[in-house]
Amino acid sequence: MSGPERPLRVRLYAMLREHTGHDLLTVRSAAATPDDLFAELQQQHRWPWPRASFRAAVNDRFCAWDHPLRADDEVSFIPPVAGG
């Protein structure tokens, strides 16, 4: 993590939503990337799942885990989806 803290929104789905009790978090973070933010939130909320189990999206677009974050971005951590 690096840089000053900035406001971010974090959209949570499925198991993350159930575990935290929220579908949207508003946070202030110095996380530079979704990877940094996931690690921060994983520690804070004690998520037992590895990052590799999720995909990251910023502002409704899938992205790499090293995608740079900017103030007011909305970050989503999307779990595996099963269809049927």
C-alpha cells in the first residue's frame, strides 16, 4: 500500500456479503490496487477465503489485481459463480 488515504466504495457479493453483513462498504484506504485493498479488508473482516477465489472489478469492469485505484472508485470482489 502506498499514497494518501482516499474514499473508495467496495461492493460485496455472496459469501463476502454474508460474512460482513453488508453489500456495500465505504472505506478510506491507501490501497494502491485491488490486491492491496483485498488484503486490507481480508485482515480487517477476517475473511477466510484466499484472494485467488475471486475476481476484481473496478467501476463495473473486470480488471487485473494490480489495476491502480483512484479516489471514489467502486471496487467489487466477485466470487465464483455456478450456473445451472
